[in-house]
Amino acid sequence: MNKRFEMPTLIGTALLSCALSACTATPIKPSGFQGEYDKPIQVVKQAGVDAMSVHGFEVTQNTDVYIEGHRPRMWGFFCTPGGEGAAIWLEQTSPSHTRVAVNSEKSLFGIACQKEWTGPLLSEMRTTLGQSR
């Protein structure tokens, strides 16, 4: 084999593989809160985890006040959906009242096929919790 062509091909293939497999967006916390619930933080947190699961997100971080997930990338002929990241920030204002901020981000690769998930995640949480202020 010709080593002059082998090495660049190997390096290019490795870089492309790494970039595509880990190419997800990281959400940034919005300035305000989009939902308020008359529920304890643990109940609201579980509703957030469930909302991510319903919409195909794999939860990658789950702390007392923060949930982050990423949608796995799916390969299509013309379009490559997936790769979006979403996060939910929780703030307990009293033992029975919790505020949430939700944001999602699209990754650079496949952006034409990706969607914004903030609204669907909040809607699913409202459905699960049965109320919102």
C-alpha cells in the first residue's frame, strides 16, 4: 500500500467518525422561567425526565436541580435528524412550588432536520403535572 495516501485517509476517517458520533449541542440556561407548578421539586423533576423520554432523549445528567439529555442521531438518505440537546433547570421556591426553565439546542451537523424541543418538553410536563401557572 502507498503510505502517503493511507495515513491522511485514516486520520480523516477517524476525525469524521468522532465528530459525527459526539456532535450534539449543549443547551444554555434561558434568562427566565417558562413554567411554574404547585408541586414539590421531585415530582416536577420526574415529569421532566419522563418528558425527555417521551420525546426520545437519552438523559445524560440528572442532579437535584438539573436534567440534561441528547437525542440520538438517526441516519437518513437526505436528512440526518437527532443530535439535539435539551436541559431542564428546576428551582424550588417553597416545599410545594417549583419553577422550571427549559432550553434545547440544535447541533451543527444535521441542523436542517432537527427541531426545537422547548415547547414539546414543556407541554409534556404540563400534561403530566396537570397544571401550570
